[in-house]
Amino acid sequence: MSTFAKRSRFRECFTGCGLKEMKSLAALTFAVLLASGCGRMLRQAQQAVPASATPWQTQEAEGVQNPATLVTEPAEFRDIDFRNFSYPISDGRTITLKNGHWEWFEDAALGNVWFDLKSVDYADVDGDEKKEAVVQLVQVSCGASCDGGAMLFYFFSKTSNRVTLMTTIATGSLAYQECGLKAFQLSGKRLTLETFQACRFDGSSVKPVKKPGADEPISKFGANEFTQFGLVFNKGKFRVSQREEFPWPKGEVLNYDATISIKDE
């Protein structure tokens, strides 16, 4: 079963089987659920989540913050719910997250794809002495197998009651030499961005300069080099101040955990 199918099956079991119904099921019905594969997940869910609450509601009730907003929000952003918010994506469409998630199954353009909110951080990116929100989304696309995920960064300012998207940065996936993320280190206006393979930055996206040829055999999650960009936020977007390529002797990037740091100068 594909990762996408497993993910969909999990949510189907979690929501379709229902905790309230589970409490009233007879022992025989519960055994059938166990046999169907839902039982174990439901038993864990029952221990962790009250029937009337979502997992996030449970954490908040216990005083645990949503991991996507562990950094204390500036006052002006406290009424903005980035887990239920709209974001433009690369094909010109807009997705609206619901509880931090959005997905398509067999979409004509994107195939099987889902988006998850990874984190929300705050830093003064434009030097106006007010913090902006830096929202991270993970995009995973699947066909016969999945692509390891691409990273999408959104930069929002807030004035009065208006939230404005300042700029975006999208990396490619870790698979197929698409310039997957190696490091993202933001300090105020300055950003050091590293992506696998030889890449270029067009002002909003990181894309391959070229892909390995037939004389450079490389695996689906292979990489033989990485590109380091020095970027500076100026006039509403990040602009390249430095670019350099380096060898990547490890050769593989499957399940690579990128370094991400976001802070004020």
C-alpha cells in the first residue's frame, strides 16, 4: 500500500470508526474492528483523545501549545489561525488548510499530494522593528512512491486588521534532483539557504540548473553536490547576494532532516 493510501486509511479509521460509537460497541463488534485494522488505532485514540475533542483541542486543554505555534505570537498575530488559512501554491491555485492539513487524491495536475503545516515562527524580516510571520508548509507528492517532500515558506506582515503576504520561497523535493532543502537559516533580513544539487533561485523558487546526465548515474534520492545561497530581503523579496556550489560526498538524501533556524538579528 502506498504512503498516501496508508495515510488516507488511517484518517478513514480515525474518523469513520468514531470514538463515540466505539464506547457503545459490544465486545463482538470491537473484535471485528480489531480484525479490520482499525482497532489498534482506535484503542490508542481512545486513551489519548476525549470523544468530544480533536487532538489539538486536547493538547490546548492540558496547557500544551500547538507545536506549529510554539513561539509566542506577537500581539498583532494572535487572532490569526495559520492552521486554518489560505496559501497560494506553485500552479496558481490556492489551498485552504483545515486543522493544518490539505490534500488532493488523483488531482489532474498534482496527482496525489498533501500539505501540512510544519511551523510558524516570527522575526523582523524587513527591518521595520515589527515581527513578521514565517510559515512553513511541507508538500508531499506521491505516485508509485513519494518524493520525500518539498518545503514552502510564506512571509506575512500584519498591519491593523490586514494580513499581507510579502513573499514566498519554495524548494523542490528531495527526490529526482529537484533541489530539496538542506538548510534554511534566517537571521533578520539575511538568509542562508542550501539546497541539494546545482540550483538557481528565481526570486520565489529554487530550481535545478541542470539534472545529472546519462554519464552521471544517480539514485532517486541521490545528490552529488549542494548549492549555498546568501539572500538579503530588499524591496519586498529575497535577492541573491552570493551563490556557491559544494560537493556532497554522502551521495544520498533520503529522509534528510534539514537544518531550519529562524530568528531576529
